[in-house]
Amino acid sequence: MRKLFHTLAACSLLMTGTALAQQQSYQHFEPKPAENLEQALANIHEYNAKLKSLAEGEMTPEDLAKVHEITYTLEVALARLSKELDVAANSLEQVHLGSEAMNEARVKGFAKDYLRTLETITTSQHDE
């Protein structure tokens, strides 16, 4: 039993070392920030165009490295967009509940927040 434990521990260390070596072979890049919705949408627009251009043809190792770099900025931008959409969904739910309660102030306040976010997103899509 003890020998089996030591063998498993050695295999685990070997696999961990191999995984770390593979992980270290990739360079990590600093993403462009997405500090607000507008910046996130601009980054998505810009970096989606770069990704589309690279992914349309045969890809060289250099192209794959560029794609790897691009994904850092896109991941940050999508995280911001997701956060903003979560807030918008919560605002819309408050509009819904406010309308059920016939609470005009609640509806108007949360509708303003919801609409501001959605107008930013839909306006960005129409600008393309």
C-alpha cells in the first residue's frame, strides 16, 4: 500500500511538472482594459475584426500566436459586457416589479439605467 502511495505521488508530481512546463511555453499578454461598457464594445469591435482576419485563411504559427494575444483583450471585454448585461437584467427586473406595484418612480429610475445600457450596446452595433 505504501509503495502504491509513493508511486501515485511520484506520478502526480511528474504530471504537475509537465503541465507547468507546457503552461510556461505560452507567453501571457497584457489585455487592453475594458473599464466601462463603451471601451469594452470598442475593444470587441476592433479585436473581433483582427480575429476574423486571422481565422479566415490558413494559419501560421505566428498567426496562432497573434490569436492567443487577441484573446486576452476579448476575454476582458466580454467579462465587462457580461457584467453590464447582468446589471441591465437586474434593472429590467426592477422595472417589471415596479410596474406590478404601480410604482412610477421605481419604473422610471430603473428604466433609465436599463435603457442607457441597451442603447449603448445597440448603438454600437448600428455604427458598424
